[in-house]
Amino acid sequence: MVEFRIDRASGLPAYLQLVRQVREALRLGWLLPGDRLPAVREVVATSGVNANTVLKAYRELELAGLLEARQGAGTFVKRALGTADPVVMGRLRARLAEWVAEARAAGLEDEDVDALVSSVLSEGEGVAVR
């Protein structure tokens, strides 16, 4: 089951943080079709967000065709995201975790790591700024 974390200092609205975390869990294979998401009241209790915030996030994911609300039963994953082999994803994630540890040991902060990753991703799109 997913455990949501809300970063109040991020500047990103809480409902979008929830949406992003569900989408990431779907891409990484941590959530699979048929899995049940935490009940709204559970998310409210563990994350401190308003129930309407959770409902808005779940509704947006449902409109995207990723979740399905079942009356009296809860909210369930309807379909997965991504097509990568879970074994490959796990191996790449482990290598990335090592790289992040190396970056932190070198004194980089999260924003520095984000900037580096964004720059590498944008190079693939031909939008690199030098």
C-alpha cells in the first residue's frame, strides 16, 4: 500500500503531490491493477491534508483512467503506467540510489540533483541550455 508524504514547503499543491506519488508508484510497479488505495480518512490521518484534497487527487486520477472508485469498497487501481520490465526498473533504481548517495556525499542538495537530472533529460529533447 502507498504511504503518502506531503511536503508543505515544495510549492506544489498537496493534491498534485498525491497525484504525482500515485503515478510514480504505478510507473515503478509499486501499485498494480486491482490494488486498493488508502481510504480518504486514512490519508487525512497520516498526511494531515483535508479530505477534499484527497478526493480531488483521486478524482483526477479516476478521470485519467488510472483509478476506479467502487461504492462501499474503496478506490482501486484500474490500470498501470509504463511498460518497463520491473526487474530492469529495480536495477536502474538501485544504480540511481547509489548515484544520489554519491551526489549527497559531494555536498549536492535535492535542488542540485533535480537540476542535474532535468538538464540530462532536456538534452534528450534538444533543449539543453549551456
